[in-house]
Amino acid sequence: MQGTSVSLPKNGLVTAHDVPPADPALLAAAKEICLEAGQFTLQHFRDLELSVEHKGDGTPVTIADLGAERLMRERIAELYPEDTIVGEEEETFEGTSQRRWVVDPIDGTFSFTYGVALYCNLLYVEDEHGPAVGVINIPAIGEICAAGRGLGATLNDVACRVSDRRELRGSLLTTSAFEHWDPDMLGRVREAGIHMRTWGDGFGYVLVASGRAEAMVDPEISVWDIAPCRVIIPEAGGRCSSFDGVDALEVPDFVATNGAMHETVLEMLNGST
């Protein structure tokens, strides 16, 4: 993951009781689009002849990334032709509606190119009320986590929820990689007695939403890396923000927790305990 960002219009923050639930049909469409993209990427997964190129920022890209994003954009345009579409691999399509989609065709391309099955397809929708729909699909292991504002979160169509653990010691923290971690911050996590694993990228956020991990930490992120989490994590009963506690799409870093431990995790990461 890289800290690349894009310029996006800002929506005002609103609380759940101020806004209507997301349209269930919109959630269903987003899930179907992600599942179709996932099937496309599986055609190239562990292909010994897969060509890996590198973008200007040094991150890898493959035909699977490019093809999956094209597919997702085409499906969105067919169903919602007036909506704005932002993606990792193509330029922004500026629509005329108040709805915006954020597409990440393969979150974890590095993992994908090494044949690791935890890569994801990500899709996020926001409307005039703010975050509306989030989907994280992990096609190689057959898991899809999705949520709609006011509709709850599901894992493979079964309601899911964060864990109820409140103590750092013995809890599970996952991350995409450790090379972007400040050594002092990493030391504080180790001293807290937390189990640390690198089940990262979008899958790490699915672990938090489904109660299998207490925290997912990304010291360096892009908009499309974390967009779906702004719906999935709260709908599962958790909380997500930047390390500074800011709840926004354009942030330099990101952490998702089960909610009960959020402030404690932030204090630990920032060295304020």
C-alpha cells in the first residue's frame, strides 16, 4: 500500500439517526459487482505466465487489476450511469448525481502476484448523506463482507459483529506489513502484550468486522484501501479513524477496532499512554 490520495469532494459528517438507511438494492448491486470482479481475478490468480508491471509509485499492477477495474466500472455505468466513479487504475469519471463509487479492483496486488489468497476486491458507495455501502470480497477463500448504512454488516450473508474484548493484552492486531511502522510504535504494541499478525489489506478489516481480530492498523493508506471500512466497521459495531481519531476518507493512516478498545489502541499507537 502507498500513501497516494486523490482529490475528492468532502461530505459533511452526519450521525446515523440523522439519515435514512441505504437502499438495499444498491447494496445488492455492489455485492454482485464485487463477486463478478472476484471471479475475473481468479482467472489470473497463480498464473505462472502472469506479467507484473510497476506504476510510477513503484507499486505492482497486472492485467487482473486493470481488467477487474474496467469490469467494475462498466457494471456501475450500466446500472447507475449518472454516478461518479473513482478508482485506483483509471481516471475519475465525473457523474452528475450525488452518488460516488470508489473502486479498488485488487487490494493486495503484492499478495496476489505471490499467490497469497488474501487479496480482495473493494467497493464503496457514498450518497448525499455520506457513507452508504461497503463491500470487501476475498474471492480465493470464498468470503464476502458487506454492509449498508442502517442495514447492518454480514459475512457471507450472515450477520456479523465485532468482538467484545476490552483489554489490549491477549487481543489480536493485524496489519498489512511492518515496513511502514515506526519502530517505537511497534515496540509499544509488543509491550502491550498484543498478538500481532500480517493478515492484512482488506482481509484484516474483515477480521475485525467479524470478531476474529480486535484491531487492524495501516500506517500508510490510499483512499480506495479503506473506503468500504467506513460503512462495514461501524455497521458491525466497531469504530474506525485515522491515528489522530479523524473519521474521514482522506487520511494518511487508518485503524479499525471493535470500538470498545479504540481509544486505548489510539493512545498506544500515538505513545500517549
